[in-house]
Amino acid sequence: MKLKITHTTQYSYDAPVSYGLQQARLTPVTSAHQTVLSWGIAIDGGAPELTFKDHYANETTLIQATAGTTQVAVTVTGEVETHCSDGVFGKVYGTAPLWHFKQDTPRTTAGKGIQKLAKTLGNASDTLSGLHALSKTIATSVPYGQADTYATTPAEDALRAGGGVCQDHAQIFIAAARHAGIPTRYVSGYLMMNDRVDQDASHAWAEAHLDGLGWVGFDVSNGICPDERYVRIAIGRDSRDAAPITGVRLGNAAESMIVSVQIQQ
């Protein structure tokens, strides 16, 4: 499936910004599951400083804001051909060892609620079935959009709130699977919803590592494993590692952000 993607992130400030530096993880890479046919990045209110691969091999662009700007807009456009894998990314490994993806982070630490969820894995006949059951349990316990969460919301807090979005679902799944000793990681990217061109936002899901299969994806929010409608962008231990854009700035200016994502065949 060939997917055409346009993704704009626009930051506006109520006062000029003297200095700002952002890391953009917005560039997909070709793999056995997707072929990048074209891709480009355009920046208004800033300029790219350099491009590098981070420690997860995510393609990363360092962007410096123009001194005195009140707006920075980053737009990526391109076309990616995806190949169905039935959710199995496989035995593909980078420099980060599997034990690294068993480590808790502040956003994926399992509290009492998530520890209770993790018992779902022990009740299954095999690990893969247990992970599917865990995904369904999370979707039921944390209905999509039924509570206000933020980019920094830890998984346990989202579970306690009883609602969240794809980021929260992925991190709750990750925290529970890690508590059970399973290497698990966060994936950011895009999902084309069949009934629309304008998507709500970029997307996120989780991958767990299973002996014999390698990495297997679970999209808790939609109750499926990733298929040819998904485009991978970045991975990490949590949403911070794989965030589309992170950065710092100097000054007291208040910031607002607007995100626009369009995906179509």
C-alpha cells in the first residue's frame, strides 16, 4: 500500500524567543516492512542544524529556531510503500540490547494497578495469547479519550484516571509486559484511518519481544496488530524516547501548538 503523508507541527509564542533547539524524529526509514519512496522536511521560523541517528537508530533532525521568532512550523511530506507483516516486525535488532527494553522509566513504572493488569499474562496458555488478552483488558479499563492526559502522564496515572489516548495505552501495555519480564518498546508513527484523510494526530503503539518471532506489535487503542496502514517512525523505551519533536527554549514566552496530519493512498 502506498501512503501519502503530510504532517505539520506549528508552535506559536506570545513573545519573541531568543533561543530554541528541537529534535525532530519525523523521518521514516526503509525496512523489510516499508519502503520510503520520497520524504522531505520544511521548516518555517528555524533551520536544520544537522541530521543524525540517535541511540535507537531513529533518524533525527536538530532544528534551531530563528532568534526573535514567534512561530516555528515543521512540515514533513512524503510517500511510503508499506508491506503487510501481520504485526510481526521480526528479529531486527539495533545497538540497544533486549535487557534495555525491560527497564522501567518514569513514564512506564508499574504501580499496583498495572501490576494487577500484568497478572493477565500469567493466566494465558502462552505469552502471545497473554499479550493479546492484556491489550483487550487495557482497552476496556482505559477507554479512549475518556480522561484528560498529557505528554508527560505516567502509565499508572493514566490507568488510575480511567481514560487516555494511544500514548497512554502503549505505555500501560509496556509497563505491564515489562513487569512480567518481557522486553517491550514504544513505537511512534502514522496510522491511516480508512474513513478520513485528516487524521487526529500521529499514532503510537507497542512492540513486545517473543522468542521465535522477535518483535510483535500491539495497537491497544484499535485492538489490532499493525498492518499495511501503519508507518513506523521512531522507537524507544517510552513516549519521550520516540517523541516526534522534543526541545528546549530560553525565555518566558507561553507556547501553543497545532498539529495537522493528512494520510491518503
